[in-house]
Amino acid sequence: MSPDDRTRERMEEPRTFGDSDRQGDYLRGVDQVARAAQPKSEAPDLPVGQRVRQIREQKGLTLTDLAQRTGLMEQFLADIEAETASPPLGVLVKLGKALGMKMGTLIASGEERPYTVVRSSERQAMSRLSSQRGTAYGYSYQSLAPKKKNRSMDPFVVTLEQAAQDVPPSAHEGEEFIFVLEGSMEALVGETMEILGPGDSIYYDSSEPHLLRPHGEGPTRILAVIYSQDR
């Protein structure tokens, strides 16, 4: 065999195991870089009470400070943070203002965007029925625009699980639009009580003392849109 033939044979020989190993190492390195470049999934959202406590502590506020800013009882605020009281919408508005946050930020976190899409399968209830201490609050919220930046409206699907017998009406700046999806609801606005059923709606100034609660048996589901001009 001539020297040229031997050189050609060596060139045509398959790669050795060591060559494959080095190629595998290279590909594994590329794969690791690609995985690191992928966006990481967001941490799951905290329940409303835990988020209130987290933001309050980040701002260096005590429960007494928050009570003074909102006009709410300190024990009620402690129950909210302990997740034994799910606050009405009006209370969430007051908490948001007192903490310098949009109300929707108390429901869900994440980077704000020019627009937000929430698929029906992605809605998550961010409050729960409060029953550990028999507290008369049963509000569950699903935020429909948690990451929309510079928003003036906060839309929610709200489930009223039980009558809130001891909850006083609340008042705050802004406007509210309520559309009943399921069940029956009592809407107290000022001195007037309205009974609303599926397909009924009500629109009122939030500066009027108001309170929403289910009417009769079974849960009530509503679409609630809260508008505030001072955001």
C-alpha cells in the first residue's frame, strides 16, 4: 500500500469514542446555554392576605399604621393577613391606596405589560372562604387584568360565598360596575337595597356607602369593574 493510500484510509476511518465524547460535551454545553436563556416561569401568586403583609412590611408599616391609613380595625387587618378574613372589594381599594399599590396588584403579581390576556383556564382565585374563626366574609376574587400597566380599571370575577352580616358598608373614590353572572345578590347603595339576579347589573359612585352580598342560598358570581381616577 502506497503512502497516499494509507493517508486516505486514515482520513476515512470513523471517529473514535473520544471524538464522540468531545462532541457530546459540546452539545451538552449548547443545551445548557439554551435552557438558561429560556424565560423562567413566574413564582406562584401569594394569597391576598400574605401579599398585604408582604407589601406592608416592605414599606416598614405596622398594623397600627395601616389601620390609621385605612380607618379599618387593626384586628380586622390582622385577620386579613392571616387569611381568616377575605375582604370585600371596597376594603381592597382602601388597602391598595394605603399601600400605594393598584388594587389588582394585591390580587396578583408580575411584570406589568401594555396589555394582558387571561385565558378562562388560567384564572385563579386569589382569596378564599374565611371560616377558620367563623368570620362573616366569603369573597373570592379572580383578577381579569392583573398585569395591565397604567390601568384605571380593575376587572374581577367575584364569588360571594356567604352573607356578610357584620360587615359595614364601605365608601371610597371611584365608580363600580357590577354584572350578576350566577345566583342572586343584594346591593346596598346609600339607603337603598337592590336585589339583582343573573343578567342584572348596577353602576354606582363608590363614594356612596355600599355593600354587596349574596341573597338566598348558594354562591353568587359577579363581574365587578372598579374604576378609579387617581391612579
